[in-house]
Amino acid sequence: MKTKTTTPSVSARAALMREEPVLAGAEAIASDTRRLERDELYRRLEVSITGADHESISARWEFGRELASEKNAKTGKLPDGVVGHIAVMNETNVREIQRRLKVFEKFASIEALRARLEHDRIRSWDQVINEVLPERKPEREPVVCTRSDSFTLSEHARIIEVNRVMRSIRQREERYTGFIKTLLIHLRAEVKRKTPQQERDAA
């Protein structure tokens, strides 16, 4: 029994071809009859992706696994035009296909993926895109305000500015301290100074 295949509408194919430059080689790949079986597998997975959130995420991981199997063993790269072709055949976009590959590469097994989803209470693919796929950048050590060749030019500029501000604060504090001392001296002198009435009373 032959499996019935579907072909994206002309307008859908045209829109997708305009969306990403990577799609340029999709037409040539579509003419390769050896891809028919694999394309049908991708279509079945695409149908699964329309299901419940957790299942759709798992199906995307499986989609990425199948896509990773097409990489060249020597170069570790996908054949030119494959991603664009798959995007066209499944009426989606290249970025979405690349994300599916990335989620597979990030999790060695479907169990690891599901554990992460459960731990972080991830319920949708949008959450995966925004919270799981981005690499977490390590926290930077606080910048010490000293000269060092290991700092970049921008870091040196920030250090110079911080030191300038600190010097300015210290200078203002010194001026205020001097002003307060002077004021106290005058106040003490005023307190000790006798008024004319006090001098007459003392006499």
C-alpha cells in the first residue's frame, strides 16, 4: 500500500522561499527521489507536533534527532539546502527547524529533556525557546578598580570613570569636613565671646 504524500501549496512554498536565504537549495533536493521516505517521516512527526504541549516538545526533539542523522560524518554539517527543503515540505520556517535540531543537541536523551521540563515546569514550546535553548552565561566577577592588562578597553574605561567619581567624592568630603571644622571654631568663639551687657555685669 502506497503512502499518500502531500505537497505544500504554491503560495505557501513561495512565501517560505522568500523567508530565508537558506531555502535556495530546497528545490534541487526535492527532486531527489531518495528523500521521499525521509520526507514522509518528517511529515508524520510534524503531525505529532500539533498535539499536546509535552508531546509536541518530545516530537520536536525526535524531529531534531532525525535531522541530526543527516549530518555528514566527516564535516558534522548538514547537506546544503536540507534545512530549507524540510521547512518548505512541512510549511514551517528554517529557524523553527534549527531550533528542533538544537533541542536534540542540548539533550542526549528524551528522558533528560522530560526531566528538565518537569524540573523547570516547562509546559510549552515557547518556554523551551525562551528559557531552555538560550545558553546561560556565567556570572562575571566584579571588576576590581585597579590597572590590569587582563581588562578590555571598555573595562578600563569603566574603571577610570569609577576612580574619577571616587576621587571626586573624597574631595567633596574633605571640603565639607574642612568647612565644618571652620564653622565649629567660629561657633565656639561666638560662645566664648562676652556681650557688652555681660562685660558690664562682670564689672
